Amino acid sequence: MKAEKSLRVCVKGHKFYKSSECQSCPKCNDENRPEFGFLSKLSSPARNALLHDGIETLQELSKYSEKEILKIHGIGPASLPILRSSLKELGLSFKENTL
């Protein structure tokens, strides 16, 4: 059963409908999408999740393992190939998983 969508208004006055508790405005997300860099390649939820956790550069991203990144709400498996490729372009990689 689908949740009913409710009308929301962001701080900038954009009106949008959402069925989840997520408060992010789709219009603001589009306006805030970087024009280049690894963050520009990600979906809005994934980009917002990384920024929320203070991950703004590939150097910062390389301090995390894939497992740690996947635990961040908003990051899914589809983001990993993009992140891996972006890290590889700079000769970086995810931190190794530790047992």
C-alpha cells in the first residue's frame, strides 16, 4: 500500500509533494547540484547524505570503507561504482574493511 503524498513547502517557498518523512526539496536539490566533480554524478539523496556527514572531497571519502559508506542513510549500492571510479581517477580507493 502506497503512502499518501502530502504538500510541503521548503524555506525558499518551493511547493512539492512527498510521501516520506524526507524534508529535502527536489527543486532546491536541482539548484544545488554541482556542475562538476564526483558529487555532481550522484543522486540527490546520496549527495546530500555525504554532505550531511561532512564528506565533500574524494580525499575525505577515501577515509571510509565501502561498508561504512553504505551504512549512511541515503547511500545505496548504485552509488558505489560512481564513487569507486571517481576515487580511482585520483589514484585513491576506499579504506579496507577491517574485521
